Amino acid sequence: MKYIFFTFLTGLSFVCCIGQQKRDECWLQLNNPLAYDRPDALIEFSVGQIVSLLRPVPGEWGVYDEKNLLLPGQLLRDDKGAPQTLLFQLSLKANETKRVCIKKETRLFIPPKVYGRYVPERLGDFAWENNRIAFRVYGEECEISCPLRTCGFDVWAKRTEDLVINKWYAYGNDGSGSENKKSYHIDYGEGCDYYDVGNTLGAGGIAPFFRDSVFQPHNYKNYRILESGPLRFVFELFYEPWEVPGGRVEERMRITLDANSQFNKVEAYYQTEVHPFSAAIGLAKRADPGIYYADTAKGIMTYWEPDNKLNGRMGVGVFVPKHKVDQLKEEKNQYLMILPLSRVQSVVYYAGAGWSKGGRFADQSGWVKYVERFAEMAMHPVTVSIIR
């Protein structure tokens, strides 16, 4: 039998058998190539391959484990709305191999683990979350009213698996909301927004870097939601052109947040005639001492913030998988990772955060270990092969 290897842009690889007749189900073999566990891993499989292998059926295809239990899944679509990828969730132990079956789905409700929306009632924020953590960026109205100009990522610290964005915004910023006069800046047992972005890049924002300075855009202008769950949330932010030394820059940013992850995947696309062109990814720095750690060979930069006394400590970090790091720079209020961009003028990286009171990261070493393992898993994805 003839085999052909395929590799997706996601880094997922699989083997396909050629010359077979279409059938009603297809078995896949999954292997974790790393020596540690991957709990609740999200795995992708091409819809095009499903169509080529299986007979058409009414309804949708689902992924079942070896006990014939339907796994949590999500059908991902391309920019034009056409089905592109079948996403499903499965846990794999260190170096473990499992089999799953794709066949006609018996409809099963999957509680959403991700969510996001435009927040007109709070100065045009855009907020998004999963079952572990939440983030937001500030809109145009915030730049005018506060005034606060930043493209930095804000973090909402969570110690609940529940989705909280709507509940916390109902509290209001200062207790002026409709929900018992509470404030989302105060922890009532689920977490709170105590992270301070200011005019920095926050928890992994990105901006052009020229003449030893960061040139942030105005707050985001428009947005577009591409995927809304239940396992993956994807959206785009659009920024108005702004001035940098030598010309103007325009930016589109795509952000992906998966269930069970502390990290966003960030894809930043720039349009400009300015060359050479560099960008800086930043982590806000506090006045009191924290613990900074970076490894340019691994493309990692982390910061374990000082104790907030009331709210514990926040770990933030970035990982750049396939891009040269030009330099690391420490400013008064933020740490920067500088990346030279070619004429393609785009960069893909990961940015995220973890909270000491969230139950997963007790100290700086635990946070760095998570970031390094996340980077390894991103570079060494689960391998998938088609079997009889």
C-alpha cells in the first residue's frame, strides 16, 4: 500500500493511504512524541481529507474514542465560511498512542469553554476568555475618555472554570453596574481584573520598534469574530494607519485562544513601505522587584510579577517559535523582545498569563516550566496517521 505524508500549517502531520474506496468511517492513530502528558490536547484534521476518504452523510462528522464515546469537537471554517478543519479534544499521556474514529456524529451538546465579544457598555473593549483566563484590549472610546492609548493585552485573573466576562462586566468597572454594585476589580472568589496595562504592551502586545522606541497604534478600530467555540475562539482586530519614523503603518491582528490554554496565538500583519522594519513584543514591568527570565535561543521571555499582597502574583510570558530575536530590552515600565521583520512584515507568536491564586502556578519556577513545555508542545505537535 502506498503512503503519502502531509503537513498542515498548524504543524500537524499525518499519513494518508492512497487507492482506497470511500467508506463510512475512518480510524486515526494519534501519537504524543513528547515525554510528558498532554491533558485535553486539541488536535486538528483536514475536512478535505474527510471528504476524500468517507462517503457523504446527512448531518456532520464526529470523532469517537476507542470506547465509542463522542469527543468534544468543533468545525473550523476558512475566511469565506467554508469548512476547513475538524478540531477535537483528547488527552494523551507521555509518548502515548491512541486511536480515534471519524464517522457520522450523534449530536451532543458541548458546553463552551471559550467566549468573547465586543463590549460597547465599557468604552468599546474587546474581551475574550477560556476556562482558565481572560483578556481584553481597549477600544477607541477608551482612548478618548480615559484617555488611554495602548494596544497592550489586559489580563483578567480567574480561579474558576466558568466563563465570567458577561458576569463581571455587569458588575461595572467601579461598582456602578447593575449586579449588586460590585466591581470586577475586586475578587469575590472567582478572580478579578487587577492587572495594570497602562501605556505599556501589557501581557504580550506588539508594536513597531524604531530608533530605540516603541510606536504604538491608536486603540483598535474594528473587529471581526471568525470562530466562537466551543473549543476555539478566533477574532481579528484592525488598527487605523499611524505614523512612525519614515512613513505610515497599518496593522491587522488575528488572535486565537483555545480551551485549557494559558496562551493566545497572535498573528500580526503589517503594511508599510518603511524598511528596515522591526517589532517589539512587550511585558509590563512593575516598580517593585519581580523575576524576569528570557531565553533567546528558545524564543521565550517571561516575567513573574511582585506580590500584589491582596491578589497574589501574575506570571506573563511570550514565545516566538520561528523568528529571530534581535535583542532583549528593559525599559522603565516594560520588558521588550525585538524582532526584525522582512518584507513579509508579519509575525506569529504566543502570549499569555497565569495567576498564583488560580491553582496551577505557585511560583516563578512553575510558571517558567509551563511556558517551556507549552513551547515544546507547539514545536512538536501530536502526530496523526490514517489507518484501516
